[in-house]
Amino acid sequence: MLYLSQMLGRPVLDSNGEEIGRISDLAIQTGEVFPRITSVAFLGPSKTPFMVSWRKYVASYEDGKIQLNKPSYDIRFSYLQPDELLLARDLLNKQIVDTQGLKVVRVNDLKFSRTGQQLRLLGAEVGVRGILRTLNPMLERATMAVAKLFRKSVNENIIAWSYMELVDRDLSSVKLAVTHKRLSELHPADVADILEQLDPQQRSLVFEHLDKQQAADTFSELEDEYQTDMFEELTENEAADLLAQMDPDDAADIIGGLPYEKAEKLLWLMGVQDEKRIRSLLGYKEKTAGGIMTPEFVAVDEDTTVGETIEKLRHLDEDHENVYYVYTLDNAKRLTGAVSLRSLVLADNEKKVCELAIRDLITVEPHEDQEVVADTISKYNLLAVPVVEDGNTILGIVTVDDALDVLEEEHSEDLQIAGAGGLSRDSESYTLGNILLWFLRKHMWFIIWALLAILATMSGNLPQVLPSLIFAPFVLLVANEMVAYAMNDLLEYGSADSAVKARRLFARNFVASLFVSIAAGILGTVLFAALGSSIELYTPEGFDSHGVQAYLILGFIPAIVAAFLTVIAGTLVTVSARRRLNKDKPISSISLTLLMMAFAMIVQIGLQILLRMNSHMFAWLFS
């Protein structure tokens, strides 16, 4: 197999064996499944660029060089055709989207197959081997040899050209790799995942290739920050058209976050029906049942027959909200029941829907919190729940997909509060930044302990702080556990911060600190008893050369006190976190952990210094 990186820079010889240039690029014709190389571009004398037809002039490619079939003076140069592209210029080191893996990757190399003297492009190498090969083939071979020693394999990661689609000739930085589907056939959620991985300019260019309905559906699936960025780039007419195509609840969420003047103008640009649907949702608070409900539901009078109801369903618009239930209304248009689609399909056409309706309905009011609504749908295994106001008048429905969005949002907020998050198994998550962040979260105590040891060694103060360093891991782990304990408490009890709860929390932490201190004291006593007391421990000149026990006591006593005070300080951490949560401010468990560990180490080292400075206190400890 051949690779583009192996061919670039190789010599081009005429039929007389004279070198006339060096390969700078290869051209392909985009219409074929596995396109053949149509032209070779090379740099001649004085770096002058030339291009010749592969089929017409290339006799062979052997031993790392292209041999032409004519002398240099008989060669006629060609030009890049509209349906051709240059591989190095237009594909190499450019981003493509793997729609099977739903991730953005970079073309690191291109792979060819040889049929006689003809080369065909097989696909793009997007793995680490392509990077190594481009840097130096020796580096790739060395890496493969090392991997083999450890019985590991570093496989190629090839995306076949037959699964790649050039979106636009002018869009040289974005190519879409497609499996069995084209971009327009993907689910909007998949397209949204792809768009979120592109930079803003590329995101806008790809978004323009979607039809109106798919653009609206995809826009609804984007995260809020991406919606905001893309919405600002649209003209007023484009924004109005997009909102009109979206589900009313999604459009209302966006409209509600806009300045009043802009929101009114966009509503005015919409059709009357679209404007009415969206306006009906704008009066409800965010994160309530009214804020997430959709006004698109199917309701019929109680005396309507099954046949008439099914006929009504047949005439719904294609973009109508998914129908899970048909709701029945009395003469005053009040909600009286619901009929599932299954019941309608199985019933006789002449039967009235009131005879099939479930009367004991679970309903919610528009002011109820969205999390309560989502929990209701989950608890009773509903596909939708009606939102009603006084008099049992139905205003809309909250569907199961909206409930799932709410639960996901609440779960993400809980994880953010707790600072949770590990290293994903997805390949794109194994970045240096993610690995370092994961290690920092899991082993922050070790990093701080190692830094303290390094600083003490470099400053020449290692003998003075060695007692503290011996017991520092114990103190640091206590601080780490206290932050985790505080974050779990916050997730369980929310942002309540009454004085009563604060006092209970303090009492609980105080008892915990006593247990920690007693347990550590017992372990320390056993350790000292095992060492014995035959070594003289104290002289007025100092303690640096007085054996193991002196160092242990100088570190042990401060460690016990530091751990005790750190557990007590956990009360302040929880109370502070609750207050920040009340003010909708972010809470970083990493920052809190650093703060608590710094507090614990300052207390421990400070107490050790006091002991060393007060010889009478130290001598008293051995009396």
C-alpha cells in the first residue's frame, strides 16, 4: 500500500532519466467511488509549479520516484479541472466528520491502492499512525515495534473515500465522511452532535446545507451556547423562518431569552398561526410545566366517534407534535379523559371515544417545577402529561422527550455541583487536558504532597518539615474526603441554609472529627509502643538528630490537630456552597479541595513549627 506522505517530495523523472521536479500534490476526480489519480503536480526548477496527466504521461511509480514516458521537451502541461481536487491542498490536515462515530477527526494521511500503473484513493487515515508516518516513517516503525513488545497493536484508522462527501467546492476545510447515509438523512440529534464539534465558521457553512425543516430540528437539539452563537449570525428573516419551523416550546424558549424589541420583531415576521402558538407559551416562567409544555395536542368532544377521531389524526400536519393520546373534552371544553392510540386502533369505528377514555388522569399545573413534572412522567410511566389550569382546562402537554431533557439537565447540574466527571471511554476524550484533569481530581493530595516535598528539598528545609511530610498524606486525604462529603450533602439536601441545619451539620462534623482523632491516636500509640523509648529524644540544642520517634511525634501531634480542625472546617465549606447555590453561582469542587488542603497543611506545618520553637512543650510530651 502507498500513502500520500510517502510520495510527497519524491522525484519526477522524464523518459531520459533526468529529474524535472519533485512531487507536490496529486489530483483526483471526485465523481468515482474509489477515484483514480488523474494528475500529478510537481515543482520544477526555481520552484515553478507544473501539472501533468497521470494516465497520459506516467509510465511507472517505482523505488519512490515517478517515471514519465516522454522526454521533458515533449510534455504538455495540464490544469486542474472543476471536478478535480488536490489531495494535499484540499484534504491533508483538514477536518472531516465521521458520521458513524459522530465525531470530528483530522486527515493525517491518505491511502492508495495500486492496479498496474494506476493509483486509486482508498480513504483517509485519521489515526495516530498517520501522524507518525507524516513526521517520519522511522518513527512509525519504532512505535509499532515498541507496541509489539508490550503485546499491543496500533491499528490504522481508515475512513473509506466511498463514505466521504465533499459538501462544497469552496468549503475546503470541511469534508463530511458518511457511512450509509448522507448528511440530509441523519437524525437531527446526530447532526447537532457533529455541528457542536466544528468551529463557528465551519458550523455555519454546514448548517446552510440543511433544508428548512432539518435545520429547525437540528437547531432544537443544539446546546444553549451553540444556539445563541448561531442565532446571532442569522438575519431577521432567516431567524423568523427558523423559529416558525421549530416546535412551539423550543421556539418559545429562544424567543423568551431575546431582547423585547428583537423578540417582537421576529414574532411579527412569522405567520399568524406560528406567532399565536409561540405567544401562548411566553407568559410562563422558565423551568416550569408551562415553560416546557407544547400547545400541540389532539382533543375531541366526548361524543366523537372513533372513526371521526382517526380521520382527524390523518389530517394532522407532518410536523405536528408526536401524538401519544387523544384527550376528550366535555361541552365546557374541560378535560374529562384520555384515549391511547392503541385503544383507538382496536376499537370499532362507530364507538364513541368517551367509552374508551381513561377518566382518572394524572395532570400538572402550569406553575409546577419542571423537575416535578419529569418525575411524575417517570413515576407513572407516561408518554405525556396534560397541563391544566383552574376548571380543568387543558393548556398543553409535556411529552416524555421533554421530561428526558429536564432529567438530563438536572443530572448535569448535580454533577457540576459535585465536580463529578471521569475520563470517558470515547476515544476523543483521551486528550492530554482531560487526562490531567482526571488525575488532578483523583490524586490531588498526591500532587500537593509531592510539590511540598520538592519545594522542601530545593530550599534545603527537608529535615525541618520531614515530620509533617510523613503524615501529610493522612491530613490531605481527610481534607479531600471532607469536600466530597460536603458536596454529597449539598446534592442530597439542596441549598437549604437555615441556622438549625447549620448547627446540626456542625454537630455532625464535630462528632466525625472526634472519631477521626481517636482512631488516629490509637494507631499512633500502637506505632510508638512498637518503636520503644530507648532513644534520647530531647536536648536544648534541637531535634534534627534525635531519631525516629522525635520525627514521628513532631508530625503526629500536628497531624491529629490539623485533621480535627479540617473536619470541623467542613461545616463552613457546606454552608458556603449552599449560599453560592442560592445565588446561582458556580461551585468548583476542585477549588474547594485545594482550599481545604491548603488550610490543612498550613495548620499542620504551623503547629509543628510551634512545637519546635517551644522546647518546654515538646519536652512535656515525653514526660
